[in-house]
Amino acid sequence: MNDAHIYCTREQFAEEFKAVIDMYFKYFKIFGIEKYVIRLSLHDPEKLGQNM
């Protein structure tokens, strides 16, 4: 599996986040993955447009 970038409004966030996490847990179970790390990255609006 690979990472994803999901763009949504604040109002959509909770539902979208839960859907993605549920999908990951489904595949972890299918493949027998018991150890994993999930990281949520949020952008800083003040740095929008700056190169990292």
C-alpha cells in the first residue's frame, strides 16, 4: 500500500479520515499485519507555497 493525499473541507475531514483508517485496518487484517504506524500530516497555512 502507498500513502495518499486527500483534500477535503474541515466538515468532511472526520468522515474521510475514518473511511481511510477503516480501509487500512481491513487490509492489515487480510495480510496479517499486526505492527504498523499511521501518521497524519497537516499543512501549515502560513508556509503555503514555500519549498521544503
